Amino acid sequence: MDLAYIPSPSTGVLHLGPIPLRGYAFCIILGVFVAVWLGNKRWIARGGTAGTVADIAVWAVPFGLVGGRLYHVITDYQLYFSEGENWVDAFKIWEGGLGIWGAIAFGAVGAWIGCRRRGIPLPAYADAIAPGIALAQAIGRWGNWFNQELYGRPTDLPWALKITESANREAGLYHPTFLYESLWCVGVAVLVIWADRRFRLGHGRAFALYVAAYCAGRGWIEYMRVDEAHHILGLRLNVWTAIVVFLLAVLYMVLSARTRPGREEIVEPRSRKQVDAEDSVAAVDLEKAGEAEKADGAGDAEGSGDSAAAENGAGNGAGSAAKG
């Protein structure tokens, strides 16, 4: 008899009248908000302006969703285009299926477009948003819990995940790989924030650290999963992807540190409104300084006049006394 385990939700959808509220979509949306909120705080701390991260996210998020879905559909095409499957299901993103590799790649394209429109260097933006992306992934993984998917091998550990039976899964207790990855992503976010403060990472190195750290965890977590996947030389495709991306991220950190050490001094050009406001303040300060200088000059002149009058009066008094 199993005395302890993590229960799975009986359904991944709640209905508010005719409106379906899907747990998977809620986790994705919440993750995006957290990423933008933290990214905005970090961007302002680096000298940027409030709202810039959200403006660029308007480009990055849709691109990321499309890329994540494309990667999933391409790498798991048998789920949608095999005999007996309905290809229309490839568009049902709310049922789960976002590949982080495609999401980051396409999201970077969207972010590049947004940064280019504002004259902002993409590496600086990536550094600011990196911990937020890790937290977004940590939250988003709970969407897999709602859908009862992406679990690991059978286990009798106290934190085993209880899966109910359906057409595509067998009831039992399994490793909660969604939870392992969620906790790992929280640790990645903490690591990047600490390293960024300690070493003042710049020119995309904070983002590269996030990528490398995430891949290190994704490799062993992916190895535990039992859902259907393509294998190459005995390893799941995503394990190979994690290895390759990890090596590329480490290589980027090493080369970037040698060619562009330090951190960007300016991450966002000043807007015309900021320049006008600063010029107005400077003009007011200059005008006040001029008035103060004039006031001091008038005071000095008045003081000189009084002194001269006093001297003349004293001289006249002395002359009168001599005549007397």
C-alpha cells in the first residue's frame, strides 16, 4: 500500500460557464508575466527604462510559442501524421507540447526584432531576461502536471507521482520529472542572479550561463522520462540536443569573456523625451544659478556704496573738528 505520493489533478480544465480555463495555458501565461516582471527590474537596474522588456516581449513571446510548437510537432511528428492520427491536433497547443529548444530559438528571433527597433543590443537584453526565463520554465512545467504528461520511470519513492489510466497512459506511480525540472529551473535562476552580481556578467554571458545550467539538468531529467521519443545511438534526441547546446553555451562564455570582457556601460539609448526633460532641468538650474549670481553682485555693490558713504561722513566730521 502506498502511503505517500503526489496526486494528479482529475482534470486539466475548469469551466467558468462556457469558458474553459486550462491549467496548461494558465501556467504558461503566469510564467510569461513572471519573466517580464523580473526582467524589467533587472533591466532598470542595468540602466534601462521601465517598460522596455515588456515592449520587446510583445515580439519574443509569440515567436517563442510558434517555435516551441514547431519543434515539438517536427520531433514528434508521429503523434500527428501517422496512420490513424489527426493532423489537426498539431494546432491544439492547449493540450500540451512545447519544445523549449524551439521556443528559445524563435523567441530570440522575436527579441532581436524588438531590440533592433529600439536600438538595443540583444545580448544585454538577453542577460536581463535570463533568470526570468528560467522561472517561467519552472512555472510552465506545472502545466505538464495538469495534463498528466512527461513523467519518468515507475518508482515507490514518497514523492512519486500518481498517474491515472487513460487511452495514452497506464495508471501507476512514476518519477515526477516535471517537478524535478521545475526545481532545477528555480536553482538555475538563483545561480544566474548570484553569478551576475558576483562577476558582473555582460555581453550575453548571463544568458549563456542560464542555457548551460539548464542543459546540464535537462540531460539527466530527460534520460529518466518514459514518453515516446526518437533515439540516436541509444540516447533520446533531447539528450543529444542538451549536450550540443551546453557545449555551445560554454564555448560562447569563454570566447566572449576574452574578446569583450566586462559589462555594457550603456544598454539603452536615451529617448528624445528623456533628453528634452534633462535639458529642461539643466536650463532651469542654469537660470537659477544666474539669478543667484546677480543677487550676489547687487548685494556686493550695495555694500560697497554704504562703505564709501560711511568713509565720507567720517572725513567730513574730522574736518569740522579740526576747524573748531
